[in-house]
Amino acid sequence: MASFKKSFDGLKGTSHTAVKGVTDTAVQAAQEAVQQVADSSKETANTAAQEAGRQTQAAIGKAADKATITIKEFGQKLDTK
């Protein structure tokens, strides 16, 4: 009976260790997945911010070009009068 209890205790310890290993692995995998999503979100946000910056610069450039043309045209009208 003592050897049965000893075997049972050993099995219990082994089972506990195995379950802990599986749990630790699952927790680690979940943490890695969350980190990947966070990294991806940061990358997406950075890409969107860069694109918004490019579009803003392009719009500013177009507005500046139009303003320059308008000023030149206005100056030419003043010269002809």
C-alpha cells in the first residue's frame, strides 16, 4: 500500500508539472500574440500618420503654388493698368 501511495504521489507530481508546463506555454503564447497585435497596431498607426503627413505636405504645396500663381496674375493685372 505504501508503494501504491508513493506511485500515486509521483504521478500526481508529474501531472502537476505537466499541467504547469502546458499552462505556462499557453500563457506565453497568449502574451506573444498580444504583443504582436500591439506592435502591428503601432506600425499601422505610424504608417497612417506618415501618409497623413505626406498628404498634408502635398496639399500645402498645391495651395502655395495656387497662391503664387494668383499673386503673379494680380501683379500682371496691376502692371497693365
